[in-house]
Amino acid sequence: MKLALAETKLIRDSISIISDLVTEARFKVTKNSIELIAMDPANVAMVIYRLLSSAFVTYDVKEDMTIAINLNDLKSVFRRIKPEDTMTLEVADGKFKITLKSAQTRTFNLPLIDVEEKEQRVPDLSFSAKVTAPSSIFSDAIEDMDIIGESVSLVIDKKTLHVMSASEVSNADVEIKAGAEIKIEAGDKLKAKYSIEYLKKMIQGAKLADSVVIQFNKDYPLQLDYIAVDKLQMTFILAPRVDND
Amino acid sequence: MKLALAETKLIRDSISIISDLVTEARFKVTKNSIELIAMDPANVAMVIYRLLSSAFVTYDVKEDMTIAINLNDLKSVFRRIKPEDTMTLEVADGKFKITLKSAQTRTFNLPLIDVEEKEQRVPDLSFSAKVTAPSSIFSDAIEDMDIIGESVSLVIDKKTLHVMSASEVSNADVEIKAGAEIKIEAGDKLKAKYSIEYLKKMIQGAKLADSVVIQFNKDYPLQLDYIAVDKLQMTFILAPRVDND
Amino acid sequence: MKLALAETKLIRDSISIISDLVTEARFKVTKNSIELIAMDPANVAMVIYRLLSSAFVTYDVKEDMTIAINLNDLKSVFRRIKPEDTMTLEVADGKFKITLKSAQTRTFNLPLIDVEEKEQRVPDLSFSAKVTAPSSIFSDAIEDMDIIGESVSLVIDKKTLHVMSASEVSNADVEIKAGAEIKIEAGDKLKAKYSIEYLKKMIQGAKLADSVVIQFNKDYPLQLDYIAVDKLQMTFILAPRVDND
């Protein structure tokens, strides 16, 4: 395989976001895309990432292959990308080879690793609530909750999404109403609760896409989709927090 | 009570500054202003803060009341203010309710607390030296001293204020002369010494006002006044450091 | 002696860079320049610094003298320089006196110290490889290596300089080719290895000069020269890392 990218920001941001959830990752490289499906070590969150061949200047993949790599290593190299660099990715001599080319040619060879973990499958989920909103609005709401509690409740009521949190003494509520930029599709009023620690990692997806699709259900996983058309898709699935209050 | 503000920067900065000196604060809300008089836990410094009703878009106070609140909690919420937000402050259901309104409506409810401490009275002070100067000049002088010692000496001699500090081996002196922007009123030459640690907190008042009034006396408290006309006044009183050198 | 500077950035940056290698320094002040020759405490690196009299507005030195001073103290004072300040340096009353003058006059007196260490002599070195390059290119290359290993190998091969590093599992290579901006003079292919920890301190010289002269030899010291014409010169000499691989 040999892949070349001129616009490096998206892949750099992607790896940085994913590395907050998983440190070792197995990418599946096919003729159409590079794909990652990974579970965080605590089995609470899943990330599904697909970088499309159309995001590349050169995308030469003769046959499907799997590449496992340490994401912190990769992130360190990607941090060294300069705006004027063109990046080439190859597997050569049992290493993952990254070449950054501007006036100088810079080459980094990282080890390929073995990932013991079994292949992950994307669960088959069905949601009752779906919200499409500017990703910054959802990110801000989650960050608002971060000053109050450790979990966030999402409550859909007709055409309004409430992002809420409560501690023993304080509480907060961000009201997001359907409108020109915000689409809300929901049946009955429903509520679900999620870990704010994970949500804070996932809302970094706002770096990749201006818009986020939020789907959830009562006491059921949450799915967040960040999509950059013709380039990439980053999906997060987060297990609910179920409690008896 | 129900208070609304469009220009939120001043109150946000005020709370941030006060919270460096006291963490729990009792505000007195009257028809004309919100007032705070508080002593730091070490009884070395006092802050007197008055936010005038004219700083508000809506100022609806039926009767005088006292509100005690944790300033770190308040600061966390105020940090979430966006420039386009209008802020409303209310007491509702035994909570302090902060509403931030732009495209979304965001509500934060913080607990009201009990402050054991007795009500503070502003001491009756009389000063021999008075300097009015751009607040940045005084802040810079204090920060200059911070690289030398733990205390700052203020020395007034005719039309010159010296801000000085000395360690066993080093010393520094900033000479501030009366002029177009700087007024100095003093009798005989006099000197007083104050803790730099406290002064560094107090000079943050420069965020609120372009000008500071500095008043002191020999071996006597220092008073700093930061005034934003028709909006707010922040006064600090700092006990002197008396030594035998 | 009495020296005055209007352009303070170069001397401020110089002292900051030198203080990363040595904390106490003995400057030799002559009619033409201020000179420092110092060894780092581990005896691995030497810095040779010369600030020319032509960099000063006033340069009044009646007779040669030696001034020893703590560089961290000096750095603290230099950090307080404002862009509009003119700086005067004097020795007065057994102190090193720094005066910063803009609307206010600010004076700092630092202790002169005794440096036990014997006077350093610049070693007489002869190099087989010499590269002149934009200082940012060399700095970037060293920082690239910092994500891989603890040492950097410099390899010259005809008209190409390779900056390389390897760990047990990863490796990297920056290829710098001779061209319009880059001059390479070398005989046979040769290789030398240096500590990245020291190199990271030395490449800060890029703040002083747009260009760097890199000279080295097989298993032999490295010399880096950063020169601001008519103002200053900063030279670093770094012992090689010799190993048996």
C-alpha cells in the first residue's frame, strides 16, 4: 500500500481524538477506505472511524490488509507535520513508514504491533431520538455540564433537547430547541444518562465536522456521528449509565 | 430579586479577583447595589466590592436581602459565559439561579450557603499619602518587585512614589513621578511595607479600571480603589508589615 | 563601565538560552565586546558568547573587567523588560545595576558573585564537515528526532546531511540537501552522534540568527555558530556520544 495526503489536518486531528479512547489500534485498509473499529479498555465506549480513499491524493491499495499501530507513537509523528508538508503512508520492511515532504524529506518508521484483542463488531442499535445540530452547540453544552456533575442526562421532549446534570447541591440545564440549524426527531419524552468523562473525549469530533448527529434511547447507548463528506466519518457509541433515581 | 446583565465581563472578572482572597462570600443586595465586605481567612486583607444597579439592564430588587455563595462555584459558571450571552441572576427555590441566554438557554442552580462569620465593618482610616495612577503602572511595579523579595515598600517623597523591594542580596526600585497621568498628594516623606503575595492578588483590579487610587501611611494599612464609574467599585485594604529594620 | 541598549530582545534571548546550560557565568568586558566562555556542569557542552560593542547605543568601558553573575537572577530581571524600555547596565557599589527607562525609571541591583571555576579556554578544533543552513531547518530536524530517541546522528554523504535517530523499535531521518539556502562542504561520508538533550538547548540559538553553521567530524565534537552580524555571536561546542554499534 502507498497512500498520499496533501490535506493532513483531518487525519492528524482524527488520530489525536481516537488516541484519547484507545492507545493501540488495528486499522483495516481496503480499496475504498481505512477503517478502525475499537473498544476503549473499560468496554464503555466504541469508536468507529472511516477515512475514505477520496480524502487522499494517492490511494494505492492492491489488497486488503490490517495494520496495528500504537496511536501515541503515531500522534507524536503527526504533531510534527508542517502545513506545507505532503504526507505519504506505507508499510515497508515490517514498519509503518511515514514520509513528510516539503523542502526537506522527513521519514519516520514506527513498529507494527500485535493487537491481541478480538475483532470488534459494530452493534446493531435502534434509536428513538435523533438530533442533528451544529457540533459546537453540543460541545458547549457538555462542557457546561462538566462544572456540575460526573454524568449528563439527555432529555428529549417534543421539539426540545435538554442537556442536564446535577450534583448533590447544584444542577444545570441547557435547552436546545429545534430550529433552522437544529433538527429534532423524537417520539415520546425520554431520558438517558451518560458519563461526562467519555463525552468530553467524544465531542472533540467537532474538530472534524461542523455538524453532529446525536442518537439515543431510554437507558440505552448513545451514538454520535461526525461526518466530513467524501472524507471521513467518526462514530462514537457510549454505554448508558443506569441508576435508580 | 431578578437582575439582568448584558455586559458580563466586569462581574465575571470581579468574582474571579475576589475569589483569590475569599472563597465564601455574603453579598448584600439592596435597591441600589450589590455589596460585599469580606476579610481574607488570615485577617490580613479586606475587599469591599460594590456593583451598582446602573450596571444592570434589569435590576428588580423588592427588598434588601443577603445571599451567601461559594465563589469558586460562581467562578466556574461565569467562565462558561459566552460574549453573546445575556445573564440573569435570581434566587429561586432556595438556590442561586444563573441563566445565560443566547440562541440556547442555559440554566445553572447553585446552592446558597451559610456563612458563620460575623458581618464585617469597613474600618475608618485616614491616610497621609494619596496617589492616583494608571492601574497598569502600579501593577507593573508590583510585578517588578516580585522577582526580588516577599514584601514591597512604598515610599513617598514629595512628588515621587517609590515602589521598592529588597532581599539579602538584591534590590529594586520603581520611581513613579507626578505628571499628566499621575497625581501625588503627600506631606512629609513616609514609608510603609506590605506583603507582595497579597498585592499580587489585589492588582488584578486593573482588569476592572484603568486607574487606581493608592492610599497609605507610615506603618499603617494600604487602601487600593479600582473604580468603573456608574458600574462598580472594588476597594482593597491591606494590613502593613511592620519590622524593625 | 556604563552600557546602554535600545534593542533589548537579543540580549534577553541570549541570557535565556545560556542559562539553560550554565547558571553562574563570568563575563569579560573589554573595549570591544562582552564575552563569555563557559562549560556546562557536566563538562559535555561549552558556550562561547560575544556581544559586540556595536550592539549598544552607549558603550563606555574604561578598562577590561570581569563580572560574574547568576544568570537566573539576570533572566528574571530581563523578563521584566518592556518593548519601549531603554536598558542601562553598570557596576555600582559592588552590585550589577540594571536600569530600565521608559515613562518610569526602574532599577534592579543584583549581587556580583565569585565563580570558583577556572577560566575556560576555547578548544582548537578542526572539522571535516561544514553545513550552513537556515536555523529553523536544523531546529525542526532536531525536534523531529526528539520523538524517537535520546541521541541524534549526523551523517554527511556528499551533498546531503542526514539528521537521524533510532530507538529499539522506531527510527527517523531528515534529509537536508545542498541548495540555494543550504551549503554543504564535506569530504568522505562521515557520521557522528550527539545528545538530543543538549541539542534541544542549543537550537534555541535560532532566536538570535536566521542561519546556523554546523561543523562536526567522526566521533568528534560538534560546533554550532549562530551569528547576528555586528551584534553578537553564540557558539556551542558539544562532545560526541561514542558507542560501539
